[in-house]
Amino acid sequence: QVVVLGFPMGLRSERYAAPIARRGMVARSEDGELMIDAFVFPGNSGGPVIYTPPIKVGGPLQSPFVGTEMLAGIVVDYVPYTDVAVSPQTKRPRVSFEENSGLCHAVPTDKILETLWSDDFLKFEKSLK
């Protein structure tokens, strides 16, 4: 389980900078990328994806990580779904519609840390001082 935080479509409180939280889950993890099953929109990019443990901890899963909230990654973009309308008369594509699939990509925390501790990044950081 995860929670995605952000300001989708520019939605935010007039009085407080309180982000909108949306529940989701990790749909896939491969090649240094997470695919999250959660609706995100412009305004979520760069927002945190936080692992939220189940309320009841214990049973067969025993790990210090299972019961602890932690940063899982950062939202990069949403995965679009394209549907093409085909003319019944000519059988040719006429219009395509792009919709939000309800999936998004996120950079996992370990890749972020790997970048922050890389020699190139540390060299760049020193050049700013």
C-alpha cells in the first residue's frame, strides 16, 4: 500500500499548503522504476510516494520494514491510455482519445539515493560552494 501526495491539477487549500493524498499500491517494480496503481495528474509530479504499512502487523511477515512508513519514491508521470475511434463506414481510424490509465511511474528511493551519492553529483555540489 502507498499514499501519493501532491497538488493535482493545481488543487490546493487557500489557507494552507496541504497536499491531496491518494491511496494506491505498487503495481510493478522493475528496472529501477516503480509503477504505481494510483490516479495522478499534472501537479503530482515530484510528489512523494509513501509506503503505508497495513494496520495489523505480524503474522508470517516479520520485518522491521513491514510496520514502518517510509518514502518509496517520487512521482515522475502518469501512464496514458490511448483509445482510437474507428469509422464503421471506412474502417479507418478517425479520432484518438488519450485518457489517464490510473497508473503512474515513480523513481524508487534507492535510485534517488544512488544519484545523490554519486561522484558526479557530489562534484557538482562542491562546485556550487
